[in-house]
Amino acid sequence: MPLPAIKLFSLAVKELIGKRIAKQVKETAKSSPWIRHNVVVPLAQFYTRSTVKIRSRLLGIGEVKSVQPVSEDRAVELAGDFAGEITIILIAAGLIFFEINRQNKKVETANDATREIIESLKDKVEELELCVKKLDLKTEKMEAEMKNLNTTLFYSKHGITSKVLSVKKEQNTEENVKSKS
């Protein structure tokens, strides 16, 4: 997603969801004294103390020993804003989690396809190895036949009788039988 679309989406989430939740928290805190005193004010006090301590450390001022408590109206305002911001952060974290899962599934699918291709190639290599072995055997047989033909040609050129040739053929036949066994 391009950067302007991300900015537009985050602005829409902040305006449509975050501010509505902040408004709801503020209204609930104003209407319910129990929520205001037991949830909202302690949360706002904690938020204020934490913010002051972090800022003082970052600015190099030193450690702050005490922080003035905020008023109830300001506490309600801070709690509402805090709830809205937390909601936005949770939505962003959910979107990131969703995108990571989507990307992982995409990578897993690609890995599966790659594994299938590798298996297919392995099968083809095995087939080719068998073909090569068959061709080697055929080559050996053809070389033996060529040797016999050369021997026959040699004997016929030099006038050697057919009896020598028949003995040679019998020897070759015996060798073939032994090699097949």
C-alpha cells in the first residue's frame, strides 16, 4: 500500500474510531462516579507521572520526586484521549499481524510450489539415470559386436578357416551367458 493511502487510512481510523471511543470514555467517566474515581483518575495520574518522568530523563533534568495530581476534568480528558490512542495502536497491531500472516501464507505457498518442482526434477533425473544405464549396456553390447565383426573381418582377410570362427562364436556366446547371469 503506498504511503499516502496509509496516511489516509490511519487518519480515517483515528477520526472515525479513535475519537468515538475517546468520546464514549469521557461520557462514561462523567456519568459514573465509580468509574471516574476508580479507573479514570488513577489511570490519568499514572499517565501524567510516567510522562513527566520520561520527559525529565530525556531532557537530562534529573529525577522528579513528585508530580502534582491532575484535576478530575483533566483526568477524564486524558483517559479519553489515552483510550482513543490505545484503540488506534491495537487496530494498527492487528493490521500488522494480519499482513504478516498473509505474507507467511504467500511464502509458504511459494515454498510448496518450489518443493513440488524439486521433486519433479528429482524424478526426471532418476529417469534419465536409468536411460543412461540402458544406453551404457547397449553401447557395451554394440562394442562387443563390433569387436566380433572386426575379428571376423580380420580372419576373412587373412584366410583363416571357418572352424576358427565357429570356436570364437562359441566363446562369445558363453561370455554373454555368464554376463547375463
